[in-house]
Amino acid sequence: MPTGSLYYNTIVGSTDGGLYFVPSGSTTVGVSQSAAIAQVAAISMSANTNNLHTPTAGTSSYFTISSSNQTGISDQSHVIYYTNTGSTHITRIVTAPNSSSAGSDYGSLGGQSFAYTASNGSYRVWYANPESKTNTTSSVITISSFSGSQSTSNQYTFYLSGSSGTVFTFIPTGSINTSDYIPTLNSHPFTFLYSGSSGPTDNSSSISEGVENLVEKINSGSSTFGVTATASAATIQFTATQSGALTSTFAFITQSLTNHSNLKTFTLAGGKHITSSAPSLGGADYSIKVPLQFTASAYNVATASATALNNNITSSVTATVSGSDDATLYGLIIETEVPVSVNPTTGSTTPRFTYVGLQTGSSVPVLPETNNNISTTFINVNVSNNASVQTMISESIYAINSYAGNGAGNPFTASFSSSLNPSFTITNLHGGAVNAPDSTNARTITASIVTSGSGNFGVGELIGTPDTGSASSFLAIDPVDPTSFVMSGSGTTKLYFSGSGKIGLGTTNPERDFDIRSDDFGIRKKTVMAGIRMNSDGNFESFNNDTNAAATGSELIMKYSRGSTNSDGDDSDTDFSDADEVQANDVLGSIRWVVDSGSIDERSGGEAARIQTVAANTQAAGGGIIGEMHLQLAADAASAPSTILKLSRANNVSNFIGNISGSGNLKIDGSQVDFTNLPTSDPSVAGRLWNEGGAVMISAG
């Protein structure tokens, strides 16, 4: 249908208070223009094979669709991109026991570690044996070997416990700067230089020289320490300064401190020390210390590890232990807190832990970057790895159709394509020229234009203003008589409600309560051609074209019952009057011929003739009725019609009043002829009958 004509039926209000019904196809008036054409794009889809569109590291596949909105703003960019939920990285670590004791060898896990990576960086988890001082078994101690590097950091500490119960700490240092270690009441630094230590090369010392320096430090404060010491090569011997029995045994012990250095070892005759030095981070960003008991079982190692990891606020993992003891221990389970792709967990524990990857982590693809100069919205389509083409299409359609348009409404709709498989289409809901779709970054997904947008943004077709002159019908107040109302149909047909209370059909000037003006008027049954009509001559006809009416034909029925108005005054159709039995001489119905001129009384001078049916008897309750038919004619211009012929089956007697004149033959077929009123003398009129002594005579004139 061309622009400038109605696509639909419409109702138009006018200034005169009328409603005009204008049909579809009618020509409009005023400005009209064609509608803007909405863009339709076809998206050819491919499967997400091996996370093709949702890589674990990198930007997801995406394409861009442009649209205009309801307010006519164009070039709104919508990025449809594909992601999956990602997965956390889960590792199972089968731990080993810390097989050691304070009186035996070093703790087997002391200083050992494993490394894992989380979303915020790399971590090294290391194990520390408890701080322990191992007493010597004799007051004569031999330092048989020493290796490693001494510096200003406290590497090895010697403890002396005298008879007074006070523990004194002696700190060896390779620094010659006396300010590096400031003596305290119970802490006393002494110089222990050796090959490779800091300081002048000519101050390098051997173990025996270090022992001499320690002896010198002890003897310089023997009154405080309660002992004196003598040195012989690498051997130190203590002698109490008190006389008599000692209240406690002197003890000389060592301990390794944890200062991120390589392992240092003192071998002591008669005593041991425990090492818990932290390992080198080896490029890790963070370290987490796990304290262990010397005899911790594999299950205890796992629970201690889980506690340390969960208590560290930066660990970015959650740790649980599967199992309840060594017999049921499945392992230490470490899971990253967020989906992320990380390196496998590795370690250097002795005995070595077992590391099993339970789930490989994957991260959510990176959100695409777009031109910030264009209003851009993002529509996420969540799909799983290896999603099929059909799944990719279904999820895309669902995500696009679910988009709420940031409260402004969805600017387009997506639907399956029956002719462009495996594809789907995206249709703009508002017309207008917009940018073409861009699938440059969609990998094997391609976007193409099926229908190019054109026209003014967001503007629909202007069809013009409906013309009331084209209306097929209307409802209006009569402009000539504002108290009247008119309904018009097709042509000149009108239904008029006059302010006088009269109704006109086909006329705006009803002269009666209900005035019908028609050249051909009919009333018929719904399904049978039977009824009445007024023909083109203005005469009423009764018709019946139903074969079931062969016994009756077309009938005109006049129905009568003697009755009186109900006492309650109810004027409803069903009980307006009470029906009583018909009485003798009640007129059942009439056909009357009346002239319509002047003010003549229609019941007297104005009526020329009538045919009446009269009840010949009084109707018994539930009984029938005998009728008489009267043919009545007016005897003069001022009189009402009177009966001249009465046809009756009562006693089988019919009466004719007046003279009979005719031509032709007269035949009376009956057993009786009654001439009761014949004259008894000759009337002297030729042909007349007269009674002469009981004999019928014919006058000769």
C-alpha cells in the first residue's frame, strides 16, 4: 500500500463532536513520507572448539553491531562477546612426615619448600622446625668444623647456661664494626673471622682462632657468667668459678637462625643444633612459613600447611585436608580463589611430596577494548569449551534478546535463520542508516548485511492525516439540532435519534415514534426464506419458500385473546395482560379499507369496507371457537360499514342482506328452499315470485 493511504481502519474525532470511521486504504491528507528501513545483519557462526572464542589468556571473540534508538540517536555500538565462566586451579599435594627429633638428626622438612602461583603472584611455602636448644653432654666442647658465611646478620648463636640459671647468648660476627652488635645484659658479640668473610683479608681466621675469641669473651666476664674457659685448638673447656657442688649442670648449646641464607653447619662434639633457615625465594613474590614439630606425621604436615595458607591474607588460595589421619590421608588440596590459568605446583621437599593436578585453571577472557568516542554497550554470551555451532547460535540469540538496553529498551531482536544456516539474524527495531557490523575480532565468526538501514533515525512512516470525507460511517450530534444524534452507515443510510424522542431509520425527520424509510423492506427468518416484506410498490407481501410449509403456504395471522391488564401494573412482555376466554360476538380480527384525507372519522365516514371474523360462540375453558365471517360495506358516506354478507357454520346458515342481481344461471343444490317472506299477491312485476295459497307463482307483470 503506498505512502499516503491508511494501512488500517481508524476512528477520527472531529471538532463538531463526531466520530468518523475511516476504512483501510483511504487516501490521507497532509504530509506523508516513507518509513525508515531497519538494518538486518546475518551472523555466520562457528563452534568454540578448544576455546577458540573463549581463550584462557587473551581477548575473547567479539563482533560489533550498530543501532539507532527510539529517540533517533544513531551509531550506538553494541559489542557481542563470548566468555566462559573459567575454572579455578586445584592441586593435590601428598605430604610426607617431618621425620626427626630434637635429640637425633635435623628435621627432614626443615628449610624445605614448594611453590605455587595464584592470581596475585607466586608463593613459596617453606617449613621451619621449632626453635630448640640442644644441651651438650660435657663441659668440654669441641668445634670440629665450620662452613658458610658469617655477616652482620646473626647466623649462629652460642648459649651458656651457668649455675645461676641465667642463659647468656654469644653472637659470632664477621664484621669488624663494633657498632653492628651492641652488647646487652645477656647478649655478647664476639669476632669470628674466616676466609671469605667481610673485613680485611689479613684478618681471616680459622676455627681455632674463632674459639680463642669466644674464650676471651667468656673469660672477660667470668664473674658474670660464673665460668672460665680455656681453649686448646678447637676445644673449649669450662671451669666453674664457684667452689663446692654446682646446683645445675653447665650447658653450652647452638642454634641456627633463619635469615634467608644458605645452610651453615657447626659440628659439635657432645651436642647438636637444629636448622630452620628459610630457602631462597627463587623469583617468588611471597613466602609463607609453616612451623612443624620434629615428629609431625604426614597428616600433621598437611593440616599445618592448610592452617598457614588459610591464615595468610595474601595467599589467594583456600586449603583443605582430605582425610582424618595418616591412614585415610588423601592429601592437601589447594584451590585458587578465582578462575585463573597458573603454572603447576612444584616443590623441593625431602622426602619429596607428590603433586597432582586435579583441575587445570582457566581465566575469563579479557573484555574487548572499543572506541570510547562511540556509546558502547557490552552483551556477554556465556558458552562452554567445545560448544557446538547450534549451542553458540542459541546462546547468542538468548543473550541478545535478554538485553535490556540500559533501561532504554532492546534496540534489536535476534532470531534463527531458516535460509542462512548455520547463522542467525539480528534485526534493528528502529529504522535508519547505521554503521555496518564489524567481525574483525570474531575469529571465524562473520557478520554481513542482509538489509541495509536507511532513512531518518527512529522515524516511522508518515501516512498523513485520515480524511473524514472518506469515512464509511460516523457518529455525531446533529449540527442542525444539537439535541439529536445521528449514526451513519454506508451511503445515505442513517439511524437518527431525535430530540423529540422519536427514532428514524433512513430519515433524519422521523414523524412517528419509530419511522422507517425504505423502498424495499423485509423481515425474514434466519435460516428459512419465510417472512414479510414491503415491495417496491409500497405493498406488504408474505412469502414462504420452505417446502415444509406446503400444507400452510404463506400466511397472514391475526391473533386475538380477550384479556385485561394485570393488577400489579407490570408491563413486561410475558405478563402484561391476563388472557381470558373469548366471548360470543368478540371480533377476532378485521381487514379494513379506510380513506386518509382531512379529519374524517376512520371508524365511520372514513371507512368504506371491512372483512371481519367474529366469534359465533363463547369459548369454554380449554375449548375451541366457532367463527363467522362478515363482509361489511358503508351504506352511505357518513356511516360505518355494516354487514351485507354473513358466512357462518353455526347451524350451517349464511345470510345476505339486500338485493341480489346477477346474470347467467343460478343453481341451488339443497334439499330445502325457504321462501317464507314471499308476497301473497301478484306483485305485477315480471319474473318475481309470489305465494298463492302455498304455491309458488311467477308474475307475468
